[in-house]
Amino acid sequence: MPRVGVLALQGDVREHVAALERLGAEVVTVRACDQLEGLDGLVLPGGESTTIAHLLNTSGMRVVLEEKLRDGLSVFGTCAGLILLSREVLDGRADQWSFGLLDVAVRRNGYGRQIASFETPIDVEGVGTVPGVFIRAPKIETWSSDVEVLASLDHGDGMHPVLVRQDNAWGCSFHPELTSDASVHRLFVDSL
Ligand code: GLN
């Protein structure tokens, strides 16, 4: 089974670990550079993108991870993790940086604030319907033709992708780790 890391600097780490373990993956919680070695894939969890970005800098992991991602390490970002993988962050902090592997522009909190959190069924290509939990979720506002759209949602302002893939990078606006349905994680794990 693949060895999958979960970046464990901040955010809902435990839920991702549980989902991956349910699928039989060997899971490593990644808090330092050396734990990035020997991974088949890495999950960037939901949480607060500015905090995770800050901790990636101060831990020295940003540079090491950047190189691994450029070399093709598979990565799956959910919510804040999606923000970290995007080319452009709208409504970000002035100093907010991202890895830029997904050719999308995401708006932070684009689906509304905490109080506007919601759950809705999402049709995922090749998988079927999964529960989509949106909590201060980033909205993919623009995306290039290099981006494969695996699921979309019309939340009242037209269709926007909510699960995307480009080469080794996967991004998801919602939180598949917060439900008992592991099919989105399975999609990622099966690709490793
Ligand atoms: N809005 C958060 C951010 O900008 C992401 C929210 C989440 O991961 N649930 O990082």
C-alpha cells in the first residue's frame, strides 16, 4: 500500500489520517522536513491557509516541499490545502504565497463565512455522489484548460469546479475527510 503523508502543521489532520488508514494506506504525519522523505503522496489538510503557509516557512519545509512537488510528488489539498496549491489566491493576505501547481484562481471564503457553512451532495466523475461539506471554503473562480475538473457545483452563481486535478496535484474545495465516505481519498490513493 502507498505511504501517504499528512502535513500536520495545523488543521484537520486527524480526520485525514483516519480516512487514509481506513483505506489501508501507511500514513505519516509530517511535521518536519525529514518526514517528507519516501512518501508516495501527501495531503495538505483544511485549516487556515495563512497559518499553514507561515508554518511551512518557519519550519523550513516550504523549500524542501517545493522541490518535491516540482519533482512530481503527488499532493492532495483540501480547502486550505487547495488554496496552498493554487496559482492565484483572491482575498488573500497581502503576503500570502502558494505553490501554484494548479492553474486556478481561488477566492478565500468564496462560499461564504463560517456561518454560511453547508453540506450538499456532489457528483464526482467516475465515483458517484459524495457528501460535500463546505466550511469557509475557497471558490475556484477561474481555471485553465490544463485543469481536469472532476466535480462542480452551482451554488447560485453558475458552475464552479470543486474537485480538480492537474498532473500530480489534486485540489478540493470541500472536506471529504469530515464524512465517513472515503471515495475521494480512494481516488487519490488509487492514483499513487
Ligand atoms: N478559509 C480558510 C483559509 O483561507 C480555509 C477554510 C478551511 O480550510 N476550512 O485558509
